[in-house]
Amino acid sequence: MQAIVVTPVKDALEASLETIRAIKQSHGTFAYWVFDDFSTKATKAALMAAQREMHFQLVHLDDLTTDPSPNYDKVLVRAQKEALKTGLPLIIVESDVTVQPGTLEQLVSFAAAHPNTGLVGAITQDEQANVNFPYLKFKQEKGKGAVQTDRSLSFCCTLLSNRFLARYDFSLLDLDKDWYDTHISHKARELGFDNYILMDLPVLHRPHGSRPWKQLKYSNPLIYYFKKWVLGKDKI
């Protein structure tokens, strides 16, 4: 076993199934967990059918909590426990990302060759191989290979090393937040670890495909920011 791999899912069924299928076709041996975060009954049924077909661990978060989605903190705490129990790194692949067959193995190999790694992420691209959200800030680095960075990484397709996981308890995460990639990126640096983005390891990313309502940020920003500021959604 090379790593624990997790994917949080909130509906967006077609994209989620594409993510799952690509991970299951990856080179190497991985323990794969899919966390269903209060999806519809139709999505839950489809995930259960996919589990029977493709053989991954499926956790329905509504069996564990009554807290409304998003429950990223619950995913991270459970995934960290599995990683520490096995002594393996943790790879998060979100459900709007499609990995290549060698992506996961290359993340593991890079972290093994750089033992002070905290986080290492694969660069996100669109269908035309252009660097896209959330890594537009790195687009000038294209072609440079591994780039060490103080800037935050996203959890689109990112490995968290076991050494870092052993140093920072995810049960301490701020439960008033929805997303934790920025905080955890900075915490790794604070603890003395190195973070990297791999410019030569692209994954296909369809931004916000895992949370379609966030597309409002581009199509109707007034409604998006109403949801963000008044309704308290999307807290980073």
C-alpha cells in the first residue's frame, strides 16, 4: 500500500464518478475512501452501485453527524486517523479533478525523495492544458518542474506527508470554517515543512465542479457573495 486516498463528494455525480474511475485506474496500490457529504438519495444510490463495481470504501457522513454539509473537517479527521494508523501519506483528490494513471504514484515518489515535504500538489489544468484555478498564481512557473512555495496549496490533488500528519492534529481545526487547505498549507510551513507544486504533473480540473453553486462566483457574483457573507457559506 502506497497511500490513503480520499475524495469528498457532494452530488455532482457525473464528475464524481469520473474522479473515482480515474483513481481506481491509477498505477500502484492505494486504499481509497469516498466520503459522501449529504448528497441526494439518487447520488447515494449511484455511489453505492459504483462501490460494488469498483471496490472502494464508502462513508456516508450522515451516518456520523447531523452537521450540515460541508463537513470537510470530518473527512480530514477520519482520513488522518487512517493515514497515521497505517503510516502512509494521505492524498486528497477532489471530485472535480481527473488524475492521470501515474499521478498518485508520482506524488508518493516525490514525497519519498524529499523527506521534509509537508504538502505537495499536482498542478491543475483545463482541457486545453492551460494552468487554471486555483493555481493561476503559478502559471508563470509552467515548465519548471517542482516549485517549492510559501503560498497556499489547494486540496484539488495534494499529498500530505505522514510526518506532517503526525505533527498537527486535525481535530484542532476551526469548526467555523468550511475549507482548510489554506490553513493547513500555512501550518505545514509554520512547523518547518516544505510545500511544493509540481508543474510537470498536471491533472484536469473543472473548477467548482464539486460544489456547483460556487459557479455563481462567476455567473452571478452578487448572489455568490450574498451566500458567502450573509448566509455564511464558503468560509476559508
